[in-house]
Amino acid sequence: MLAKKLEINKKDENLSSKFNIVLIDQNEMLLDLLDHELTKHKGFSVIRTSNGVELLNKEDLEPDLILMDMIMEGVNGIELIKKIRSEDRFAKIKIIILSEKLNESIVEELKSLSVNDVIQKPANIGEVIFRVERSLKHQI
Amino acid sequence: MAIGAYLAVMVTLSRLLTLRDKKKYRSLKNKYSTLVFESMRNNEARESLFELLRVNPKHIPIVKEVCSDLLNEVGGETKNSVIEILEHPLIKDHYLKYFNSFNKKRKVKSLLYLRSIKTIPDSEVSRAISLVDHRLHYLAHASALVILASAKDNLHESVLIKMCKRSEDCKYTVVELLWEYWDNEFIPKEEKLICFQVLLGSEDISVEMKALLVRIISSFNEKEFSIYFYDLLKFLIELDLQKKHYSFLAALISALGKFDFKTAEEEIIKATSVDNKAVKIAAIRALIKFKTTRAIQELVTIYSTSKDYLKKEISYLTEHDMDLSKTIVRSEVSVKNINEPE
């Protein structure tokens, strides 16, 4: 991990290729668009799923950031974040919420679960990408 | 035996063909999705997308579907880029041609396209208005959606009133119309508030429909509505009109409770004596939300004196709030002790 960070400090343009991002959303088209932007134009490595439980079941997966909706199959968004935070391998992972169902109390709850950023849908994709990059830069 | 075998072959064949078509459609959609995403970034990609569509006009609906799916999820500049693609003359002409078609399916497709780009060409406005009166509800509904999504603010109020009047048998279609209007970015919020006031004051709209309108409007979570809801509640209570308007009254009280509008406390307490279950329950819920001294006092009185279903409602609503629950039950015991003969 340290070696990864040092390399990034040396050459910032290589930043993207060093990070794995997991996308969780039920809207296939939005997943397609985010996947396209993050991989083709920014060079991130992206894993996509419509179901958060799959993420927990993949033991070899070590993402750097999760960009997720609050609504998904099988589990509620808050429950999933709690489960993610309870696992050691995900303890320092960055989480960004991209959701329509947001209000003050949900945002407060998300903050208490150490969520790094919250974006209201419908969102400008340029802004989403910017916030993803910003969160990952803070990790360095 | 032979017929059975023939049918089995035919069924298998048709399933295989459907699977093949679905697979082909998926791969085409993926291809066009990538082209649409690239078109949002650079003009060259956009040119090649439309060149491809010129050669294969049958693929226009696929691009329209990709763009419509995206519009539901994206905003800001991304949304504008998607709308720009949809407004390209090649796509626009394709769907406007459908608007003049006698085929109703095509007409609806055209209307849904216009709803996506949130524009009605001036030449089609009168036709869109006449469709709101069409005997087929789905055509009227689609046409109303187009008008409500557009910037034609002089038409919104009359279309909403018309649709509220004609939707008595399928009230819940009004939910989509009101949300479309509320999400209309061309219209300032103040104008929308005035339009909703006109709907709630209109004599052409039934009381049941007005109750539904209040429930929908309160789901927009816009607290500015509370003052108007409060005025309506006062009007109904002061003029003793509640008997004819139970559902409307219950909806108004629920909305005021939801907005935590404590100014309405006195009127809501008065409403607890209205002889209607829905109104009483709405009032109890609002008082529990307010949690003021006066509201708790009223809840204690209701708990100690009224029917079982109200007691159950209070117990159920306060079960997550131990302090409030204890206050109401303990006070009820003390009220009973005072009343018991020595």
C-alpha cells in the first residue's frame, strides 16, 4: 500500500490505474456510463454490481473506493455500509453515496458511518468523477 | 404424435429466435450506449453516431431508449448533453412523424419522446391540447405529461384541472402528473405553489381527489405549503364543513403533522372531536409529532376517555418513544385515580 502511494506521489497521472473502484447501482445504463467514464477516460479499474451482497461475498476483493446507491437488491444501503465498515479488509475504504433518496437525517446517519461523500441524484457525471478523484487523492 | 413433435419443434424454434433477437438487441444497445457516451464528450463521435443512424434509421429507437434511461439518472451538463443528442433533427423528425400517425402506439411513442426533450414544437401545441380530451385515458395522460414537462406555463393549470376531473376512476395516474409538474425546471416554485392553491380551491375537483392532491403535494417535502394547508383546515373547521370533507380534512391534518406545523395545534385538537376514524387518527398522529405540552395533555385525555382503537393507535405510535409513552400512560392512571370515588 505504501509503495502504491509513493509511486503515485512520483507521478500523478498514474493515479487512476492504481485504484480499484466498485460501482453498485440498479440502473444498468448509469453503471454503463460510470464504467465507461471511469475506465476509458480516467483509467480506473472498475468492478460493477447491482447487488451489494456480492461485494461482501468476494473475499479476494480489495477495492479502494465504493460508489453506491442506497437502494439495491437484497440489502438496504445503510445495512450494507455497516457490514462493510465491520470488516477489517474494508475498514479504510472510501465510500461515496450516489442516491436519490437522501434527506437530512439519512445524510447525518451516513456521516456517522464515516461515509466520505454524498451526491444527490440526478447528478452531473463530470462532478461525480471529480469527487471520486478528490476522495482518492485524499487517500494518498 | 406427429402433431406433438411438430408443435415442440415450433415452440423450440420460436424460443431460439426470441433469444437470438434479445441477444442481438442487447449487443446493439451496448454498441449505441458507448457511442452515446462518447458523443457527450466530443463532436466527432457525435457525427459518427448520426452517420450510423442515417444508414440504419431502424436503430433510432435504441438510441432514444439509451438516452431516456440516462435522463432518469443524470443531471446538470450531462443531462443537457443527452437532451442535445435527442434533439438532433434525425431523431426529432423520426418521432414528430409518429405524432401525426393514426397508429396510437406510435402517437404515444412520439409523446413520450417529447416528454423526454421537455419541448412541444409550437406547431403541435394545439394537437397536444386536444389529445388531453381524448377518450382513451392513456393518450390523454401521455399528452398531459408532455405539456406539464414543457415550458408552456399558460397551459399547466388548465391541463391539471382537466386531468384531475377525468381521473376520478383512476386517481393514482394523477400522482405521475403532479410529480412531472413539480420537477419542471422551467417553472419557478412560486408559480407551482399558486397553481396547487388553485387546484385545491377549484370547485370542479372532487373532495376525494383534493385529499389525494394534498397527500401528493405533502410528499414534495416543501414546508411552504403548510401555511396554505393551515388556512384550508381553519376554513373547514370554522365553517363546520368537516362532515362533507372527512378525507380532505384527514389529509390536511396528516400533512400539517408531517411538516411539524405546530401553529395548527389548536385546530387539530378541535378535529379530534370530529366523528370520523380517519380524521381522529390523523389528528393523534400530528399531536404525537408535535409533542408540545398542550398536545400531550390532549393525548392523555384521549387515551383515558376514548375507544379502544384510539388507545391502540396511541400505544403503537409511542412504542418507540418510551418517555412519551410513560407520560401518557402514567397520567392516565392519575386521571383515573382522581375520578374514582373514595
